[in-house]
Amino acid sequence: MNIHELTELTEETPRQIRYLVAEGLMPAPDGGRSNASYGDVHVAAIRAYQRLRTLGFKPAAIKPLREGRGGPVTLPVAPGIALALDPALLIGARGVPPDPLALAGRITDLLTDILRETQHHGEIPNNTK
């Protein structure tokens, strides 16, 4: 497909697509500049970029995260809560990525405990009446 078809499919501008190629966030098109041809790999790269942007990642953090390098990338989740992802450590020692559902359960338990403790320590004494 040409760049116009790619822009229609992904709802990105030609300028944004050129930016993604220049920054190494998606591969260069086949066929050179005048006969550029894009395929499924380009659509997938744009969709991955869009998904990470929707999640709140800044463009400068997306490339190291996708490449699995660099230091921790911080993602604001909610007021007072940020998630730090270290791409180099995400896979783990055995080369197997963690189970997202198991991680979600651990994070839920941790946040529940923290919020419970925060509420307990932040209570207003009843003797102020």
C-alpha cells in the first residue's frame, strides 16, 4: 500500500509516519522514497506506537521500551501513582515474560494494602467536633 492508503488505515498523517520511520519506531518502507510501499509490519508498528501513546507514554520513552533497552520508563497511572517499567528487566532471568494476569493480581493486592494503610493513617480524629 502507498502512504495515502496507510494514512487512511491508521489515521496518522504522512508527516507522523515519516517521523516514526526517522526515529526508528517503524521500519523504512520498501521501494525507496519515490515508490514507497508499506505493509502489515508498518501497520503493526503504528498500532503499537498508538497504543503506547494512549497509555500515556511520551514518544521519547517508546523507542527504548520497544527495543528493550534503556533505564526505567515512568508511566503515570493515576494521581499519586506511577508505574516504572525497566525494559531490560521485563523478560526476567529465564527469558520468559511475566504473566500479565498474575502481575495485575500482585499490583492489585499491593495497591489495596497501600490504600488501606493510607486511609488508616489519614483519618481525621473524632474529637474535633
